[in-house]
Amino acid sequence: MKFQLTRAFIISLIFLIAFSFVAFLIRADKIVDFDHTIISVVQSLESPFLTTIMEFFTVVGSTQVVVVLCILIIFFLYKVLHHRKELILFIAVVAGSPLLNLLLKEFFQRARPDLHRLIEIGGYSFPSGHAMNAFTVYGILTFLLWRHIFNRSGRCLLLLFSSFIVFMIGVSRIYLGVHYPSDIIGGYFASGFWLATSIWFFQWYVERQSHLASRRLKRS
């Protein structure tokens, strides 16, 4: 458990440093060429069929769909797996992510790209809310289901599926012209920090409760 706590803390620290680095590059206008290059490459693939696919993935990452998905996951955790502590972790993580996103957007106030938009949307750009929501929801879902999958192929499929959904939601926002690539990357890093920190706190709490229960048992 101590190893898991240390690992979660180190991962959260890495994500925080990575997000801070991206934010610094944005503030210093050092990432403009990177953003425009990636946007040009992604949007050069535009076609009616691909646009339909990207619109589908951006809907999958929307608040409405995420809320419905979270309700289903909460029901599964509570009724099927009977995970009370994990349920609290899940709710805290998915509720905290949009709040963190709102605070970060208000702090940085980065305007959205105005190059070639396929859909219209308001609000600030950095970090991407879709990217943060996707990383948070599918990241915590992977963490909670991992221990219930005992074979390597099943775990690999779970990881690949979650990674694919998170990646495609991010790419869809670039393709549709509503986010810079650095918005997506920053969203992943910010969400990764929040997720790893929440897991660290959860594991610390579980270990503390176990330690206290052990001490009470020895006294009795």
C-alpha cells in the first residue's frame, strides 16, 4: 500500500509539472506553431464521413452523455459490485473535474481558435472540458474495474478501449475547430493530476482506516 501511495503521489506530481509546462508555453506564445501544425494536419483529413464520426465522439464527451454514463456507473458500483468506498471516490472525482476545469478556464481565459470551425461553441478554450471529462471518467472507471479483471488480455482490452475513447474525444475537438491541440493536452494533464491526487487520497484513507481497525482489534 505504501508503494501504491508513493506511486500515485509521484504520478500526480508529474501531471502537475506537465500541465504547468504547457500553461507556461501558452502564456509565452511558444506553442503557436505546434498548435497550427497539428490543426492543419487533422483538418486536412476533412470529409463528410469523418465529420460524422468526429461529431459522434464529441457528443460522447459532452456533459449530457457523461452525466448519463456516470449515473449508470454509480448504479453498477452500488447495486452490482457493492462498492461503497469506491462509489464515493468515483462521485468525488467526476464532480471535481468540471469544477477544476471551470476554475482553470477562468484563470487562463484563452480564446478558442478561429481558423476553421465546423461547429459553434462559446466559452474559453484552455484546458478542454471534453478532454478533462473523458480522461477523468474513463480513467477512474479503468482504475475501479482493473482489480475485477484477472487476465492480462481483459486488462489490455480495458486499457485500450479507455485510451481510444479519450484520444478520439480529444481529436474530435481539434477536428471540429473548437480547441487547440495544447488545450487537449493540457486537459489531459490537468485531469491526470486531479485523478492521481484523488486516488492517492483514497488509498491513504483506506490504509488509515485499516490501520485504525487493526489497532482496535489488538486492544480488544
